Amino acid sequence: MSDSRPIDEAALDRRLAEARAAADAEVVRAEASRTAGTAMGIGFRIGIELVVGVCIGTGGGYALDRWLHTAPWLMIVGLIVGFAAGLRNVFRSADEYGKKWDAADAADRADKTDGK
């Protein structure tokens, strides 16, 4: 009792590719929303990274000043280095979130063009 209808492999491949693309788009969208969180959470994280960088740099400079008796020069250097490190972390985080949101937007655009 075998089915004698021919299998349309091109149509099957096309449907399989569409299903995989839809699943991939959903995975990208879920990953972006799960890791990126809310805009308020992102803002708090970026602000805290900047403040922590400044505090660690200033604290380290202050400790070195106390140890080497060079006050306030190493604290000032530590403040500048901490601020630069904080900015670097902020830019890195913003770039990471930007890439994830761009991937989610691309997946959304792909969904909209497939629906036409």
C-alpha cells in the first residue's frame, strides 16, 4: 500500500527553508529581548558601569597616593583612567546591545517581506 504520488522535492525544500528561517528569526528575537532587557535596565547598567569605573580608578589612585606619599597626583591619574575605562565599558555595552537589536530588526523585516 505505497503512495504512488511523486514527491515535489523543490517545494519541500522551499517549505523547509521557510520554516527554518521563521524559527531562526524567532530565536534571534527571543535572544535580543531576553539579554537586552528593558531600556531602563540598560540605562542603569550603563550608568553603573561608568560610576564603578570612576570609583575604582579614583580609589586605586588614592591608595597609591597614601602608600607612595604623592597626594593628589595618582588619585587624579586614577580618576582619568577610571573614567576612560568606564567610557570604554559603556561603548562596548552599547555596541553589543545595538548589534542584538539590529539582528532582531532584520528578523522582523524578513518576516514582513515574507508575509507579502
